Amino acid sequence: MRTVTVKTDRREQMIDVTSQVRKEVADSGVKSGIVICFAAHTTAAVTINENADPDVTRDILHKLNKEIPKDEGYHHGEGNSDSHIKSSLVGASEIVLIEDGRLVLGRWQGIYFCEFDGPRQREMLVKVIPCADD
């Protein structure tokens, strides 16, 4: 298992970490298997979505903020309940197939680390697992 450090500079943002995950897969030497990307935080997440148009990530964050506003009378004393809810809805991890030593992603897909309570230095754990016959 490897740790990818993700430095965020805003309270909420989606950072394309596809190249970092590709590097971990290449460094592993695994030709066929899976890679698990896991956000080891309760106010962050990992997702797969379009990485061609930056408006997509802006729209995702806009909609999450509209549906889950920061100040909604939450009880959690730290003032970041919206971040915890967003993290739970988006999810802490993604699994991506590996074939011929490369990530199996759609043409427009990228892997995103989602920050909901930054700015911070975060960690995404990456585990590359070979197929039994690899």
C-alpha cells in the first residue's frame, strides 16, 4: 500500500489524481488486477467522473452545496457537518481495473480526490492488487 499526498488550497475542491494513481500502478509492475483508492478522512472522498471539462467538477460542487449547505442548523460542534455528509454521499473509495499495466477508465474519466473541509494536506491510500494469475 502506498500513500499519495494531496494538498488542497480551498475548502471544497475536486483534484484530479489520475496521474498519481497511474504512477503507483506502473511502479507496482502489476499487469492485470485492481487498484483501490481510499480517502482516509471523514470529510473527504474519492470519485470517478469526467476530466475533460472543468465545469463538470464545478457543477458537482455547486449541486452538493445547494443540497447540503454549510450552515443548516447542524448539531456537530466543529461546524463541518456538511463536509461529513458530502463525504458519506460521494464515498471514501473507488476501485479501478488494471489491464496490460494500465488503468481501465473511459475516454473522459478521471479519478478525483474530493476535499470538503480544506484547505489541508490529505492522504489517499492506494493499494494495487494483482489478479491471482498475474
